[in-house]
Amino acid sequence: MSKKQEKKDIYTKNIEALLKVNPKLAVNIFKIKTNEKFEVFAGSDPININIVEKSGEGFLYIHPVDDVEAKLNDIENAYSRYPSLFFYGIGNGVLYKALLANVAHKVIVIFEPQIELLYIALSLIDFSKDIKEKRLRLFNAMDVSYYELYELAKDENINPYVKLYNIDIHSKYYDKFKDNIISLNQNMSNAIKQMVLSHGNDTRDALVGIAHHIQNTPDMLKSIPFKSIIKKRSKKRKTAVIVSTGPSLTKQLDLLKEYAPYVTIISIDASLPILQKHGIKPDYVASIERVEFTANFFLNLDKELLKDTIFMLPSLTHKQSIVNLKDFQKSIIMRPFNFTRAFEMDNFGYVGIGMSAANSAYEIAAFLKHENILLIGQDLAFSDDGKSHAANHIYGENEKKVDNNSIMTLRYGGVGLIATTWIWNLFRGAFEVAIEEAKHLKINTYNCTQGGSRINGSIEMPFKEALEKFADKNTKHLEKVEPLDDKTIKLNAKKIEKKYKELKKYILDLIAKIEKLFLEIAPKIDNFELLYLEEKKNEIDYDEIANMIKEIDIIKDEVESEKFTKYCVDATQAYIYTQELNLAKLAVAIATTDDEKKDKMLKWVIAHKYWLFTLAGGLQSQINAMETTEESMLDFFKSLK
């Protein structure tokens, strides 16, 4: 086989593999027929490959073999046990072929700003197996979306090790892409932050949510099941308008009122008082929070105006919200949490994977299979005069204020910057992820806010133009959806009661098991740690430590079980996940000598002493939270017998 034919075969195999995992990038590389911008210089040594810009603006290496070997040694000396590595620049590809030989590296991520360099590297080296198995992840650094970065952060070989995240620059050649590196690194960091927050950042919030869910279960069973709404109203209207409370909302209200009969209006809870003031009836009101102040949005409501509106509340909402809405139609919906799924009441779920009420409203619009979703009032930024919310927002137009913690982001329209906050950035990130996923369902998203910040993935369009294009004057009145009959409510209650008793017993049994192990090993660990500090390592019983690790692993296996995930992970994941991220640093620490391995074993059990203590405490906190509100639920079950 000629070298030319061999090169073609390597390239073809790589492109075929890439087509399966990143078709967009594969197609863009395939469009390149030959290297026009770069010249490749290959020596007699197969790894002696340099690449030079024909314009004379730069070359990738000074001494290709020495440079790559030095880089390889630096990386393996520091990161030989790291499951995931991130790089900016593919270079000639030789470095990554060598790194992939280390099985400890489960995934290597490369962001390359020059498509032609990807073409060259994929023509020189066979990466097809690693690309196909997703051990080598390639991205166009100039065109990688936030959605792609978020999905990357969720990868099973990246997620547990995100505290180790660092992007390594391949060579000095790439220094000229400094601005792109900074932007990419910021976006990746935000994606990681969003992914970490999805595991819960406040155990107290999780426990409050569990207590509220149990307290609200009777009301949920008597409310309109979300699945019934989907069944009766899916595809009934083509266009939904999601109404948020950004400063730009005020200027859209007259148009919204004019076109209200011809679209589905999904208002977030905070927008409801504003819509009511202008005589606009939403079809649905979306809420997501568990705090009491949300109930204030449901005070002094117009019963006649809102008689057909369905209020979509999370099952973890504060009880006062349900009390304030006692005379209105409600669908109490479970958020897609493991604890709520454990009760297997799928008819009442699941909405609320996002981070805001607007994210939930978007999910509802997608579940109802609207073809077009229009966003208004979704500024996610301060107005130019410093306002954070629309006029008549019950907490004022300046609920948030521009301050030293404000950050700048791209404006709506793509020209210039505008002030925002880190939490609004996270909300926008959640939108961008949802918008990309909705595209697979053939749902188009139009940002008609005409102000605020740009939301990538959405199509920017004036609200009037969008309404003229998508509002359907032949829209029919939405069919009424009823709650379940008494017989079905009784059957569902019986099912929940059985599940509740089962999960409570499981948690109590597990607490007892963890506490027993903790009491057995904690004094021994304390003694070994003292001996270590007193430099009496020869008196430490490392066989005993090995046995402890086995016992701890039994508990860790249980924590990774399906049953634990269903029953306990929501209440415990915030601190378990945080501890696991810290333990990941210890897990990847290099230990080559016997002494280093023994030290690592001791540090491992010391860290897990605290891990066991907090796990048992967290599970007990979950039991306490459940017991604070279970009486009303159990009394309801008794009343049905």
C-alpha cells in the first residue's frame, strides 16, 4: 500500500468514526480537500512532524520530537492517573496518541481553533477506535456550543473529577488564540458550575423540598394530573408565549393582549400580577420555588379572569401557595427528582429540570408540543437604566441592583455588552441547553424580548413580527381537564403509602448499618492518624486499614445502588458529591513506592471517616424532614380507608 493510500485510509477511518459522535465537526473537516493554510514537514522519524503556516505567521514546534516528548513527560509526571484531560490545540496529534496509550486516561478532550489542523492530524494518525469509544473528544474551539460543553461536563469520566478541570495549551503557537481560550474556559467553567448545581448546592433546600412534597401529596392527588393535560391538549396550539418579568416586558404587553386568544400564554408566577393588571389571562402559570414568598404572587387574584387558568405548582411548593390558590384550577407536578420518582406517580410528573420558573414554563410548552416558543421579558440582564424587572413587579423594578459583582455579557442583537449576574447566566445556560434539546423535537425558539442579553440557539425576532407570523386566528378554546375520580385517588394513595413505608424502613436500616461501621472503625482510624503524626508509621496496621477499606466499599456500593439513588440521593447528594469531588484528588494522586501507597491508604480511610459520619447524619436529617410533615399525609390516607 502506498503512503498516499495509507494516509487516505487513516483519514477515512477517522472521519467515519467522527461522523458517529460529532457529525457537524466531521462534515466541516470533510469539506477540506487539502491543506491550504499549513505546510506539513515530516522527517524520517514517524513522530518528527512539524506544521508551519504558509503565511509565515507561525509554526507549531521548534523541535517536534523533543517538544512533544517534553510535553508528554510533564503531563504524565503530574497527571498520569487523571481520568480526564483537556487540551487546547491538536498539534500534529502525536502527543494524544501517546497519552491514549495510558488506560488511566478515560477521556481526552481537545478544542482546536483551526479546522485544517484537525484535517491534518486525522490524516496522519489513526484515532478511529478512540473517537468511536469517546475516549478522544474533538471540538471546534471557534464553534463549540454551551450545550456541547454542558453535555461534556456530564460525561461519566468527567463529572466526578470536575475539580481537577484544567485546560492545557498544546504549544506556544496557540498563544495567539488567547481571547478564544479565555472565553472557552469561562464557558466550560460555567457549564461545570451548572452541572454541579444540578446535584444540589444546599442540603437544606433539598430537605425542605422533601418535607413539602410529603405535606402536599394529598393536594397533588386531588389536583389535575399533568399527564392528563398533555393527553388532552398536546398539539392543540402551535405557538406558545412564555412571559417573564424582565424590564423589556412592559413594552410587549399591549401586543400580548391583542394576540392572547391566538396563542398559548404561559406566565411565570412573578409575571401573573402584571398580566392581571393589564387584563391578560394566561392559560398556564408556572412556578418552581419552595419558598413562602412565592405565595405572594397568588394574592388578590381575579377569579373571573383566571377561572380557566391552570396553575402549575411543583409538589415541593410552600403550602401557602396552595392555600392562596384554593379556588383555582391546579396541577401539582413533581419535579424530576429521584425522591419524587420513587413513588411511581408518573401521571403527576415531571417538570422542573431547569433552574427558574421560566425554564419550567419552557418545558411545559415543549411537553404540549408547541412548534414555536416565543420568549418575552426574558432579559436575563439589567436594562440600560439599571432596572432588573418590569414595571408593576410586586417586588419592584429594582429588586436586583447593578453592583461590583455584576458581569458583562453579549446583548440581544449581538452588538455590545450588557450587565447581568452569575445566576442569570446560569438561567441562560439552562435555556440554551433546553433550546438545543428542543430542536431535536422540531421546536423552534424565538427570543422576542427585544432587549437584555442574547440567548444562544434562539432566533431573535421582534415580537410583533413573530405574532403576525405564528399566531393562529383559528385557534380553538382549550378543552377542560378534570382531576381524577375518587376511586383512582384512593388507589394512588394506597400505592404511595406502601412506597413511603418501604423507603423509610430502608433509610433507617441503612443509618443503623453506617453507624455500626463508624463506631467500629473511627477509634482505630484516630489511633492510626496519631501514630502517623508521631512518625510511628511502623506501628500502623496496614492490613487492618485494607480491611476497613473493604468495609467502607460495601457502604459505597450501597450508595451507588439504584435503591439508594431513588430514596436518598436528593437529600444527600449535595455533600456526598462535594466530598467525592475532593476524594477524586486523592484517588488520582500518584503513589509509586510502598510508603506512598501506604500513606495513600491511610489518607483514604481518614477521609472516609468523615464521609461515613456525614452520610449517616444526612440520612437522619432526611428522616427528620419526612417526619415533620408525614402526619398530615398519613391522616389523609386513613381518611380514605
